[in-house]
Amino acid sequence: MKSIFERLTRYSIIVNSLRGGRYLTPDELIDRVRAECDLRKLGFSADRNAAMKLLQRDFKNIWELMAITIECDRVRGYHIKDVDDNSAIYRYETLISDYDLLTAINPESELSSYIFAERHRPSGSVNIYPILKAIKERHSIEFDYTLVRHDGAVRHYRINPHFLKEDQQRWYVIGVHDGRFKVFGVDRIENLVIDEDETFKRDETFDPRSAFDGCYGIWNDPSVPIEEIELSYDALDGSFLKRVPLHQSQTVLVDTSDEFRIRLNLRISNDFVMALLSRSRSLTVIKPQSLRDRIYEVCLGAAKRNAPEKA
């Protein structure tokens, strides 16, 4: 287990070191990786020839795992090839960042003394790497899955995994089940088994970016229409929403000392309503009226349940 941990940590260090179009000479890359490994109290060869051979193997494994190509330019050094908005480095950026944080939290790391992580993080993170490996190698997976909305019933599934998606600090696997794409929360997966004896053909017609464009988070029901939503907040809440938008469709309409107003275009779901309620202190729903009524009913019910008890 430790050797796997060390390899994945090096992969994360290498990719992060070369991200953003950065070029590093062989010596610079070796020094960078060694310094980061030392910081995490992980072994890395002091001999430069041995270190470079190890990095060459890592480059091959990074390609096999994440489809990220690392090449060496004779003048400028090592770099990540062909970085664009559709490249694997962007698809895996969040996963790499999360893994890098996990390695920093490792009790043996000197950095762990300065990081206070949430204690209630979702379970199931142990499944992320095997699922990612199954996606890359096109192996079907089987697992037991807990259906929270069905009184915790457990069902067995076999899917062809295609993508991992992160939302609200949780990871989800998107795969084909019974001929259509479905989404499963990784934290609700147990008894994961990878079928390494067979491979499946990927469905290249599915675009995960466009599939979730009109939804909030991971929930997406095409039968629910995409609506134009207009919301008003005070300047204080607006300052937070400018830095962390509610949705990628967010457009600022008004930004003054008295009001921050935005427009969104998405399907209204329970998750979206809950997100609005988290900043309901200054929220005013301008439109649609159906959403305004829904927020009113939820807030009215909460006010009744939490009304002061009569003496």
C-alpha cells in the first residue's frame, strides 16, 4: 500500500510541477520532485541517473492512468504536451488537487501540523483510484449501492464506468447501466469489484460537460425544463457570490452598494432550492414565480416549526 501511495504522490507532484504550460529542465524537475517528496517524508533517489529513470517510468504511468503526455523539449525541458480545455489535465485537475491535499494531511507529513481537515468528509474515497483505473482500462465494475431515498435499500449494480465527477465535496461515477448513463455516489458504493477479464467499448457520444450544463450539481432530469431565474441579494452576500458563483450560467445584472442581482439558466431541483436557502438572509426571488412560491413555503414551514414556545 505504501508503494502505491508513494507512486500516486509522485504523479501528483510531477503534474502539478508542469501545469500551466511550465517547462522544467531535467535537473529542475528532479530537484522539484525531490523537495516535494522530502517535505512529505517520502523516498526519492539521491542519484540523478536513477532519479531520471524513475521519472521516465512515472511519465509512462501518468500517460496510462490519466492520458497526460509529458515530453522533453531539447531547449526548454520537460512539459505537458497539447494542453487545452478538453485535455485530460483539466478533466483530472480537481482529482489531482484533492489527492495532493490528502497526501499533505498524511500524519507522517510535516504539513499535517498546519492543516485542519473536516472530520465528516464522505466515506468511499478508497474507491476513487480503482474506479479511475477501471475507467482508463475500460473494465466493468460491480458494487452494492445504498439508495438513500428508498429507506437505505441496497441494490447490486454492474456498470461500464466512463467518468468521475466531483460536486459539493463528493465524488460520483458516471457509467452505462442497462443501456443508459446513470450517476452513482462513490461514498455509497461498497464491495467494489473490477472485472479485469473483459473490456467494454466506450460510448464517445456522451459529453459530460453539456449533459450537466443545465443542472445544479449532479442532478439532471431532461424532463424538467431549463428556466430563466433572477435573484437579488444585498451587497454582502453578493461579494461571496461573485467569488463562488451559484452556477456556470450566472450573469451579473446589478452590482451596487445596495443590491447584487444575478440571472441563471438551469433546471430547478431540490438541491438548488437548498443552495438558495443557505443564503436566504438577503435573498429575493424575482422570477420565476413558482420558485418564489417554493422558497416561501419552505421558509414558512421552517418558521412555524421553530417559532418560540409560548410561556
